[in-house]
Amino acid sequence: MTSVRLWDRASQLPAPTNGRPRPEIVALPPSLPTPEQLFTFMRDAELRFDTLRMRIEERTATAEGEHLALIETVLRHPGLARVTTTEPERGTAANYELWISDGETVRTYSATHHLGTSRPVRRPVAGLDDPDLPGMSTVYQPVTPLPAETLPETFVHPAGFCQNVLATGRCRVTGETEVAGREAIVLECDHPRGTEVWADRPDHRYEVSVDRETGVITRLVELIGEQVTRDALVVTLEPDAVLPPTAFDFEFPAGTTTIY
């Protein structure tokens, strides 16, 4: 199933029921969906759970060889989220970056540099809900924000990635697979719009696995020709996970330098 038609429905959620938005597509059919159907299903991913625990292993190819990062995400709607990133090659002592939000304030902490920040949550740009705007000019407004331009944001809130990246290339649903012990739909995209000059080339493509139950992205493989430049794999995905009461507690350690 192939499509080259631009999908521009990232912000077009159904009208809320009893004050709460609901997914437009409750569940995918047993057969393979079209790319447009899959994108709409993915857009509403975070509406299918109240809490989430997710662990991503990201491998990237650099001039120095393969680099591995581990990204742990927990969230509770609305507004509570915690993202912890570690790099195993640096060892275990003081090796993590933390991003944590209560929906009003975002705090970050670098254990490596003993630096912290605390600032209000960034408010959305005014006017983006104007019904006269074309679809491609609107954005998805998340129930629980995650750090911008990160894998957790892309995986849990894939609407913008579908609209602004995947839908700009030639997409096809190619089959099904299993990721983290869960069924997933596989979508391939040839020559999506590159956000970096070096990747804006005709042999740039993505292979994306989408969780069949939730719509969360569970694997993202980026290729230049046949060379894999990034392989981000979800190894743990627990929608509606039971989270401890202290899951979102955090105090800056003694000696932290607060930048702002």
C-alpha cells in the first residue's frame, strides 16, 4: 500500500467527549492499513493510555564508531513526565541527563556537569488553532508534553513526525513485525524531507515500526543508501503501567549549579 499524498491532519483531533479527547480510530483493522489510516491512528497514540513506561535503546553511527544511548520515559496524564538519558560507555557514576515536568515547570539536571535548570513549561504559539489555517501550518497539542526534538517526543507524539517528515516522502505499509514482544505495523518511507543538509539526498529513507495497540512508534531505523545511521528500538513498552507515588519526585543534589 503506497501513498504520495500529503497527510495534514496532525491537529485535527475529534471533538472531546466529556472534556477529554478520544482517539478517532479506536483500533486498527486486522488487515494492513493505508499510510493515511496509520498516520491518523498514530496521531492519537497518547490518548490510548493514562500512564506509560518506555525504554529506548538508540544506536547511531558516528565517525568514532557506534554510539549507544538508553532513554527511559515515564509519564502520567495530564502533564507529569520524566525522561532519563544515560550513555553506558561512560560508566555508571554520575552519568545521566534528566528532564522532568509537572505540567507547569520543567527541570533539567546533568549529573556529569552538576548543572540544573528550572523554567516554566513553554506555552504554545497563539493562533495555531485558527480554523482558517491550512493543515500543514497547524501542530499537535500534546496532553503531556515531552522534551522537544527527542525520541520520546517523536515516539509518543508522532503526529508532527508523520505530517512534517514521513508524509513528505513516498510511504508504503510493508507488513507486520514484533517489537518488545508486541505486534507492530511496518512502514517504509523513501526520501522524506531532510532536516539536515547532509541527509537531504535521494537514498535517504526511514523504516518505522508502529505499535498495533497504541500507535506509539516502537522502532525507527534511518538509512543512507544501505548504511544504517540510526536504529532506535523500544525494548520496554508498558501502557497503563503502575507507577510508584515517587515516580516524579526530584530534588537537585547538593552542589548543583542552577543556570536559570
